[in-house]
Amino acid sequence: MKIKSHWGTHLAPLVACLHATRGPVLELGMGLFSTPVLHTLCALHRRDLVSYDSDPAWLTMYESYQSPRHTLRHVSSYDDAVIEQPWDVVLVDHLADRRKIDAMRLASWARFVVVHDTNGRDERHYHFLADPPINSAFRYRYDYVAVRPTTAVFSNIEPVAWLDSVLDGVV
């Protein structure tokens, strides 16, 4: 069964990565699905979560989530986002022209980088394959293709092939 909606198709690999880790989480681009899920799961497990967005409306929508464990940050430019620090899980689901740039910025900082919208038809927006390709920054890659748009999980720290058995049959 294929899901028709493009909303929330990144949740299965994102949640799998969250369950495999215990450290801090970064969200680049707040969303209707990711922000409530990340907020709830991080709160349940007493994990720090930082959510960045360049659109003030997203921060206003979730301002009640601001807490000692969940920091909401507005940036006019993602160049100003202070993200070069250790993270266990990072969700990259923000501006199209920034996804590859910021995923690559995090290559040496994050255990798992979950990038939404990685299927080939979206290459014209995200430029994941353009020189240098996003794969050049990471040693390991897993593609969750059960639903579209697809999601990739990258890591330089550990192989991500374990996701195949965890997500087999999950749609």
C-alpha cells in the first residue's frame, strides 16, 4: 500500500533513529508532523530538542512547546543557525535550497541525519546530486522508499543498514 499524501512520510525513519539513540535532537524546519512528534518523544525521554525555522509563523504556532528541554529558534538565514555541535538525530526538512548545505554542515556532528524529500523527482528543488553530491559528505546512507517523497538517513558514525529490518513493511 502506498500513501498518497506527501506529508509525514519521513516519520518512520525519524522515529526509528530516535528510538536507537538517547542524545540531543535538532530539527531544521518545523512541521505539522515532525514538530509535535519530536516534541512529545523528546519530552517523554528527557531529551534536548532544538527546532530552527526561518518562518516566524511556525514558531508562533508551536510557541507553547518552548521549554527547558525544547528550544525554538528563529533565523533569518540558516547560515546563522548555531548547529555545529554533537547531535544524535537531526531532521533536515527546511528550505529547499538549504537542505543539502546544512546536511553537509552536520556530517561530522550528527550520529544520524534524516533528510526528507530525497527521491529523484525532487532533485530540481534540492540539488542533492549536484557537485558535490550529498553522498560525498557521508560514509553511510539508507533510503526509505516505501512512501513518497522518500527519506534518506545518513551517518558517518555507524552503518544505517539496520533500518532496513526495522522499517521493512512500515508504510
